[in-house]
Amino acid sequence: MRKVTAGFFHSVDGVIEAPNLWQFDAFDDELGALLGESMSKIDTVLMGRIGWQEWAGYWPTASADADFGAFINNMPKYVASHTLRQDQLAWQNSTLIASDLLDFVRDLKSKPGGEIAVMGGVSLARQLFFAGLLEELTLITHPVVAGRGKRMFEPTDPVTRLELKKSFSTSKGNVISVYGLKPA
């Protein structure tokens, strides 16, 4: 069975939106190695509509970060959206999830392949996490208070026990924490 993962840059106060505004110089070689290792395991990406639209407007022609650009542009991307149509998904290797999201992900997990990563989709990651379909949530906490912006979890989310699978820090003070749902 394939594993579904998600990872987000995260401020100390829980903001994950627009890390380019608060990440500053905290991105270090250890994070680069971690992301490279993670990318080597992934062969399928799940995206939400908003993240897909933002990334589709940037990555196909981006000149910065060529390694990630080549990775994400060539990766099969499945897009969860109730408003987009397949003919609107011009970014290469993008496919609209036409069926029920949870059924689609369960089916995808049962097929052979590498890891399935949720990228560019906070709401999507949260939905899969609470449905028990996201096995690992990695939060890369940067040593900064962002103040405002979207957070991973909402005040209306249910109380949910987590299990810390691993945690370590980097030379620039980032804390990487990998969580899963605590077994019942």
C-alpha cells in the first residue's frame, strides 16, 4: 500500500501561507537535503484547486529552483476541484479528480508506485488527514513569528491525537516534526 504524505513550511505561530514572506534566510542545506530525499520517493502529487492554479501559473516557466521545477513539471498531478474542468488543466501531467476524492485516494493508494504527496493544498491535506488517508504530516517550523496568514488547522477542527514519528532541528534553527494520527 502506498503512503500519502504532506509537508509544509510553518512559522512558530502556525502560519503556513506564503512562506516566501517570512522564511528569510532560514532555508539551509539540511532542509535542501530533506526535500531532495523526500522528492526521490514521490511519484504522484495531489493538489487542491488554489494551489494548482498558483503553481500552474509559476512553475512551467520558472527559471529559479530548476531542480524542483523539473520535478513538479514532470510529475503526474491529480487536482481536487469542483469548479475546474479537465480542459482547463493546461499544465503538463495534470488530471482532474472526477470521482469522490476519498475513494480516488484510497484507489490510488492501492496501486503500485512510490509515495503520493499532497502539495499546494492545505485544505486538501487537512481533509485527507482527518479521513485517515494521510499517513505523515511534516511541519518544517522556521524560527519566526509570521503574525497572520492561513494555518494548517482550523479552530473548528476536532480534537485529534497525533503521534510524533520523528523530529530534528537544523543548523539554522528549523525544527522538522513528522506526525501521524495516533493509533486508537
